[in-house]
Amino acid sequence: MKKIFFGIISASVMAFSANADFNPYATGGFNGDTKITTVQEALKLYDDSPVVLQGNIINSLGDEKYTFADETGQIIVEIDDEDWRGVNVNSDTTVEIYGEVDKGIFKKTKIDVNSIRVK
């Protein structure tokens, strides 16, 4: 039994190792139409609406919050440490942010970011 189990595990590891692009921590799925939303449009959307924003992160506000800006305005985005996935940016770097609108009852509208990539 141990030999069979070890053989199955070994074959699985070898199959994944053969694919150099394999990342066991990456997530994927259907993206659908990725229409870019502006900050101005995002401010009018309902809570939990999915958005894709393109622009720049212009400063850090601390506690995983940042100011994001595009040609239509600015909005606070919350990017959890693990959602950066190794991406490094500065205020001159154009990024695409994938996330959802977060409208609190007594808070300003912000974007809860699921992933970010350099454009």
C-alpha cells in the first residue's frame, strides 16, 4: 500500500514539475469581458460590483490602503499583502486593478482589490 501511495504522489509531482509555469498558489477562472471602469463610474456602482480600474497608485495611506487615481478622479483601494503577488509599483507605474466596490454605511466608497498587475 505504501509503495502504491508513494508512486501516485511521485507521478503527480513529476507531472506538475514538467509544467514550468505551474504555480500551486495561483488562482484562475473565467474572466468574461474585462471592461475598464473609471473611478467616476465605480463611485456610482452598487456594493460588491466587480470592477477593473486602470491608472496609478499615487500614495500609501497605511494599513493596506492606497490612493488610486485615473483621469476621472481618485479612490481608496485596499490591497491585502498577499494580493500583490510579487508586483512592485511606484506612482509612475500604470496598473490594472481587479476588485469590487465596497460601500460601507458610514464609510467612503473604496475598492477591495483581488489582484493587481502592471499594465
